[in-house]
Amino acid sequence: MDADAGEALFERYVTENGYKILDRHPDLGTQKRPDYLVLAAGVEVVVEVESFNLPSAASVGDVALLDMRPQLKNVRNKITAGAEQLKGIDGYPLAVVLANPKNAHLPLEGPMFEGALYGDPMITIDGDGETDMRFGRNGRLHVTELDGSVRGNHPHLSAVAVLRRSYSDEAHAAAMQASQSLGYENILATVREAHRRMAEMGEDATQAVCLDIYETVSRSAIPLPRDVFAGPHDTRWGEVAEGRYGQIERERPGRHSAASSIQQSATCEKAS
């Protein structure tokens, strides 16, 4: 896999969704040159693609919980590197896109990825047994708390996105059947193994390249409009209520993807 595999995958995403690359490594008035200036849904967006060069994921067997702390650090370091490339650029929505072309086992889905952005997930249980998940230390993005205090970094970022493949129904069914035949007792291990098998199929299993967009909550960043990077297999995450962050639902055709197929496992893989 060459060093530009992540960028090649992003360029495929742009083409498949009818967007346009206006410039590669544009001069936007800073010493550093970001990867792309993209025109999407009539909006010009500056994008920096950061690719992981970690080994491909291997089967982890019938294991329910995995220590994600080292991999959370890897994700956060990539977010920081991308943010630095976009620092100082004015007048555009700014997005860091994370690519995982070698299918390394990384927390790039749902609540665990939110933890990489906003802090290690912390689950509390009140006296009535109600659970609540909040984010604590080590987050990478700028947050203004309800009490007015500020933490985190990179207030200029509009969004962080994860580039992924959306798999065909046939590939998803075959991978799940093969994974279930191994007899794992834990459903999380079964789903992870199915995900690994789909990724190994590569182009044979891929029906589209997609983005999971995670909006930042910085009030100083230029927002990324919700009709930008909104392809039929894309997902969107952001504030769903004051102080609450989650998936923003919209009508879409059925799909099977890495994000949808292992979201349940992500909620159970503790950061600490």
C-alpha cells in the first residue's frame, strides 16, 4: 500500500459524489499547504487528509473488551497533525479527514471516536440507575462547557471526518456468516471479525467510499454546512441538544458499513 493510499481513497470519494477538487496543496496564505481545496454542494472546503500507516487488523478472537488507550492516542495525534496543517487559514470551513487504508484496528466509530475528539468516555450511574456518558480528559477538540470554562484545542476546525468503505449487502452477509461459524460466545467479537473479513475483501466488497462527519462544537470555526459531504452513505454527528453530542439522523437508503456494523462494540470498549 503506497503512502498516498488515503488521499487516493478521498479523491475517489470526491468523484463518486460529484464534487470537484479545485486545487491540490493550495496556497491559502500560510506557510503550510493543506492537501485539497474542494467544491462540494457549492461550498469551498479546505481538507487535510491524514492516513494511518499501522499494520492491518488481525482477528482478536472471542474477546469482549480491548484496551483502546494506545490507539486513542494514535487517533488524537493524527487529528493534531491535520489541525496544524490547517491553522491560520481564514474564510473556509476546515476539515481533517482520517484515512485507514490498511484497516488497522483503531477507534474510528461512534462513541469511542467521540472520545478521541472530546475526551475519554466516562459513564456515570445515578441513584435511580440511570446511566449517562460524558467526556473527560485527553480530548483534542475545543469545547466550551456549560459553565463557560474552555478546554481542548484547535478551535479553527469545522469538522473531523473518517473516510471508510461502505460494503455491499452480499459482502456483509457473507462476512457475518463466516464470522458466526467460528462460534464466538461474545457478539462483539463476532462483529469485529466480520468487519475484518469485509475489509480484507477490499474492492470486491466495496459499493462506495463514504465519510463519517463529526462536527466540532467550536463557536469560532466556520461551520461545515450539513448539505456538504452528505452522500447517500455518509453519516453526520454533532450537537443534538445543548451539551449533548450524537448522530444526526437523516433519511437514507439501507447500508452496511464499518461504522454501522461495529457501533455497538464501540460503546463497550472502554478507554480506561
